[in-house]
Amino acid sequence: MQGLNQQIQQFYDASSGLWEQIWGEHMHHGYYGVDGTLKKERREAQIDLIEELLTWADVQQATEILDVGCGIGGSSLYLAARFKASVTGITLSPVQAQRASDRAKFAGLSQSTQFLVADAQNMPFADHSFDFVWSLESGEHMPDKMKFMQELCRVLKPGGKLLMVTWCHRPIDQQPLTEDEQAHLEEIYRVYCLPHVISLPEYEQIARSLPLQNIRTADWSKAVAPFWEVVIDSAFNPMAIVGLLFSGWKTIEAALSLNLMKTGYERGLIRFGLLSATKE
Ligand SMILES: C[S@@+](CC[C@H](N)C(=O)[O-])C[C@H]1O[C@@H](n2cnc3c(N)ncnc32)[C@H](O)[C@@H]1O
């Protein structure tokens, strides 16, 4: 059996070109207002999500930023320009790292950005290297959530800010997951190369065991869930279908399974979790 990291690498190596062609450089949800009712163009919604997150976490400035699970550098380049900061992005996919570097060159941001293939659970950075650690929709891929959070915290400078945003399942303190919910999650895990997800209170508990303070969490499921309808609508235009045929079975399967996420939100099973904190 192939290792998880290798599966994730191959998944993003194979699918990132098509994603960029159809949906652009941001590989994350969009923001449609607090209750998800605002109508807007998909890319605008994705950029709004970045801005809303920065506002929510009260990130006013940053000089050394780490983007953990950077995709093709959508957020990295945005943050580099927005804060006139140095940004390092890491991904498991060499194809993504190369594409992010090429995009940085094209945007005139090569001097202030670098993209590496590295594992978020064992990062090649010294302790206290960054004053802002940003991780948008990569935590769901991490098999060891504790190790992941420890690493995010380790590389932060004292006083530095962490903003981690990830797919979760619903809280389980009132009622454990049902068999049917578990089966639904297993399908999502299989299709999107995820080991498992946890609930936001569980992330908060992990954060409380680390040298972090001002820990805050929020569930933005309502604000982002409409994204899946938009993606489903645009996934089956002729250009996307031709692209899918050239991107291999895993990518086709991921596209055919978009409904799993839509219904996951509808039944309250999938949650979009935010956690921010400051390093002690
Ligand atoms: C859904 S994409 C999100 C990309 C980006 N944050 C964005 O919003 O455009 C998930 C990213 O997480 C990365 N990733 C998954 N597991 C990782 C790991 N163990 N170490 C580093 N990156 C990882 C993938 O390579 C991919 O770039």
C-alpha cells in the first residue's frame, strides 16, 4: 500500500494544473457572507475569504510568513504582496512547488517568496522562524493532528500569530458520530486523500496543550458551504471535462464526488473550522 504522503503528492501533481485552468490559483473555499447568502463570483469569494480570515484573526502586519500546505501559492503570493513580507510556502507536490515559483516570477515576487517540497509534520525550519504561520485547508490531510499543531507552534516566533483553517467533522461531545456519518466521512477521506478529520473542539484542546495564548475558534460552515454548488456547476463544462480526461482517475473521481462535500455540509457533518492563537 502506497504511503499517504505519496498519494497526496500524486493527487496534487495530477490535479493542480486542471484546477488552476478551471478555477484559478486559490485551492480553497470562498466566503459568501456570515450566513452564506451573498451572491458573488467564485474568485472574488475566495479572495474575500482570505481577507475575512485576516480580519477575524486580527493580523495587521507580518514580515516572515509561512504558508503550510501552499498549493500553487495562491495565498502565499497574495500575502507577500498584501504585507510586503517574505513568504515561504511548503507542499508535498513538486509540481505545485514549481508552479508556485513560476507564478511568483511572473508576479515579480521571486525575491520575497520561496516554495519547498516539505512535510508539515516535520518541517525543515528552525524554532522561532516566522511571525505569522498560515495554514488554509491542509490540516485535513495530516495523519497526526497533534504533531501538525506542534510543528506550526514550534516554528512561530514568540508573540507570532497562528491562523489554521481546516475541514472538520461536527463536535462529538453531545453525540458520537453515527455509523452513517462515519461512512460518509470515509468516502470523503478516500476520494480526497485524507487520513481522517477531527472536530474543532478537539483542535482547540490540542492548541491548549501547546505554548499558545489568545486561542480563538470559529465555525464558518454556513459562510463557505455555497462554494461547492459553484464548483459543481463549473466542473462539467466542456473544457473541464476534456481536462479531467487527461488528469487521471483520481482527479475524475474527486470531481465526481463533489456532492459528498455539499451534502456533508447540508447534514451538519462537515464543518469549516478556524483557529487562531499567539505564541507565548
Ligand atoms: C487543498 S490544497 C490547499 C492549498 C492552499 N492552501 C490554497 O488554499 O490554495 C492542500 C495542500 O496541502 C498540502 N499538504 C497536504 N499534506 C501535507 C503535508 N503533510 N505537508 C505539507 N503540505 C501538505 C498539499 O500538498 C496541498 O498543497
